[in-house]
Amino acid sequence: MDRAVTKGVLHKNQAANRKSGVMKLANTVASEKDIADYKAPAKKAPNKTGAPKKAAAKAERKKAMEEAQKAKEKNRKETQKAQAAAAEKRAKEEAEAAAAEAEAAEAEAAEAEAAEAEAAEGEEAPAEEAPAEE
């Protein structure tokens, strides 16, 4: 490499870097004993995908959604109860109104019959009285 520098093929810093790399490799050549004694480092447990904060936030959102669902269901049931009570009250009021209307119609019919009966009696009475007066 020194020769390549003197001829101008390599820059002197590049040659120094290459020589340094070769020397590192030469110093790390392992013998058979070194290879036999070598123990591979224990493998790390793989991390779960996603950050722990992300998983915690997801669990929290899910919990909040479940609570909201429960509250919504409770409100829905209360609304249905209120609507059923209102429907019963309305039906009761309508039944009372229909009964009152039927009573009024019966009373009106009775009055009409009484008036017809009086009119019928009134017509008969003057006919009888007229000959009596003569």
C-alpha cells in the first residue's frame, strides 16, 4: 500500500485506513481453541410490536368506550321507560276522554228523547183540549 501511495494510486490517508483495517483483522484471527470456547450471547426477548404507551392508550380508549356504551344503554332504558309511561298515560287520558264523550252523547240522546216525548205529549194534549173547550 505504501508503494501505491508513492506511485500516486492511493491517497496517503486512504492507505493508512486500509492498513489499519488489515491489522485489526490480523489481530482478531481466532484459533480453534477460541472458537471452541466461544459462547454466543443470550438472545434478547423480542419486543412486542408497538410501544407500551400505545398499548396502554388503546386499552384506556377501549375501557372508556365500554363505559360510554354502558351509560348509553342505561339512558336508552330510562328513555324507553319514560316513553312507555307517557304512552300509558296518553292511552288512559284518551280512554277517559272517550268515556266522557260517550256519556255526553248518551245524555244528549236522553235529552233529545225527552224533548221528543214532551213534544209528542204537547201535540196530543192540545188536540184533546180543543174539543173540551168547545
